[in-house]
Amino acid sequence: MSLARRSLKLILPLLILAGAGFAVFMLLATRPETVAEPVEERAWPVHVQPVTISAHQPVLNLQGFLEAPRGATLRSAVEGDVATVHVREGDRVEEGALLVELDDRELRLTLREREAEVAELEAQLALERRQVASNREELAIEERVLELAAGELKRLQDLAEQEFTPRADVDRAQRELEEQRLAVTSRMLAVAGADDRLSRLEAQLDRASALRDRAELDRQRGRIKAPFNGRVARLDVARGDRVMPGETLLAMYDLDSLEIRVTVPTAHLARLRLSAALDGSEAVATVDGQQVPVQLSRFGGQVDRGVGGVEALFAVTEAEDLVLGRFATVWLRLPAEPDSVLLPFEALYDTHRIYRVIDDRMDALDVELLGEATLPDGRRGALVRVPDLRDGDLVVTTQLPQAMHGLRVRMLDNGPAR
């Protein structure tokens, strides 16, 4: 290979690189110039609401369960077979309604035995009373005979002293007098024991009468009736079952004494007690989608350790088809809070801050959360107190993830910003 060809191999790559660099330079030198546009701050679209500062009633939302302080577990008082069951679980019954009947044939037989015992003792007592009356009459007769016998003996003794009568007549009269004295003594003993015999028979009759009354009561207890107006919560027997004394037949509860037991947080306890003292609380409960009026009845008498509140019991004033143990939500209106503001929940940030709009920018304000309240459209909202807020101020009601003090916004409704 010649020297010229070797030199060309070395120079050619350099020439190619120099040409490429020159082409890039010419492209950059001849490109059109771009004019930089100024960056405009973004305005976030928000909804706002003018505020009105006045007195608003907070609404306290409490949860609990439906219970009945007045309930009854009806048990069998006697042994017997279940003859008829007149109710089913869930039935509403009136006071005195017949619920369950037991076969009373055994009970009626027992009652007849007791009645026969009473009749027998009554007959014995009547006979004894007649015997006592007869003994008293005979005692009077025997005493008169004794007087006559004593007089006859004295007369014969006088005649015997004058030897007008034999001594044998005196001995006979003496013997008759002694016999009459024994007869009087015996009759006196019979009369004296009459009270004891009558008392014993009367006691036996009283015991037999009590057993008869108990047998009658047992027969009546074989017909189980409702002790009050209520609903059958549980039925434990069916026709043909053999039940023993003390065995459960059914359970029921009083519809007129239903209550909702809720736990009141400590933060709301003082206002709720004040409301109860002023008798100014209005409450309604929602149970299974049904709204029923309720009234604060009383507070619980014991608080378990670790529970952050006190139990309150609300009496259900109108119970319609409510089932025991169901979950219930109680909405309670408390006394009005002065100088308060009612806002939708969307206006509240971190439960303690809201933003008003001033000169198209968000102005952060700390708030005191007073609870919940009812908005004009019926929805629930937040009731707050904001010392720095004024009537007519526009408050942001849109939740912005990037919300901060001074953020520029663009209002979508409710007029211009202040």
C-alpha cells in the first residue's frame, strides 16, 4: 500500500466529523427564535356559601339497641301436658289473653279429692258441735239429778235417825249419790274437752280448705294468660309436651315500656344533662328504617371502667312493630347554641378548620366544633363557632386536597369574593 492511500484513510474520518459538526452548527444557527410566555397562577374552582351567624340547635347522633326493662318469662306452675298453644312467636297479645292451656284432667281430679276431704271434715265438725251442745244440756240435767240425789240421801238419813226407815235405804241412796257424782264428773270432762276437739277439727278443716284452694289455684294456673300488653318474644313449648313445675313456656315483653339504651360521649354529657333539666330535648329514633318518637327517660346508674361515656335510656313513646334487640339511631335536638354557624360537612377541614374567600384567595380560620345540625335542605351539617367570621362571609364548601392558606380560587356560585 502506498503512502498516499494510508494518509487518505486517516484524514477521511476527520473530514466526516468536521462536516457533521458544521451541519449541526448551521441548523442551530438558523432555527427560529421562541418567545417565552409568562406563567399565570392557577385558580382552583370552588363552591362557596354565605354564612349566617345566629342561634342553631345542635343535633346529637347516638347509637344503641332496643330493649325492654319490663319483660316476663312465663313458667309452668304445675305438672301437666300442653293441650293448646294459642300464640306464635312475634304475636302481639293483650293483657289477660289466653296463651297456653294445660290438660287439667289430673288437676280436676286432685281438686275433687280436696273438696271431698273438706266436706268430710265439715260433717265431722258439725257432728262434734251438736255433740258438745248435747253434752252441755245433759250436764245440766245430771247436775239437777245430783242435787235431787243429795236431797234424797239427807231425807233418808233424817228418817233413819228417827228409825222411820231402814238403814238399807240410806245405803242405797248413798250409792246412787256417788254414782250420780261420777256421771256429773264424766259429763263435765266431756264438756271441758269440747273446745280442744273443736279446735283440732277446725284446724284440720282449715288445712283441708287450703289444700282445696291450692288445687283450684293449680287448675287455674294451667291456663297461662298474658300479664300485660306485649309481644311474644320466644315460644318454648308445643302441643303434647309434658312440662314440669318451673319449666319455661314462653317469654314476652311489654310494648308500652320499650327503651333504647345508648352511650353518650363525655363531651356531650353536660349539654345533654342540661337539656334534660330544661326539658327542652326533642328526639327521634330510627329503627329498621322506621322513625319513632322517643324521650330521654334517665341516665344509667353505673359506668364500666374504660368506657368513655355514660349510658342514657330513651323511652319509646309510640311502638309499632318494633323488634327487641334491634340496632337504633337516636337523633336528639339539644338547646340552641348562640353565635353559631351551620355549614355542610364539605366545608370542614380536619374537623377544626374552614376557609373563607377574600380577594379570590383562601383564608384559613380555626373553628370550635359544636356538633351536628340540620341544614335547610334536611341534610346533616356541622355546627361550628368561629370568632373571626362575620355575617355574609363566603365559606368554601368544596374539599380541595391541596387546600392551604392563600391558595387562589375561582368561585363557581354565590357571587363574587370579598
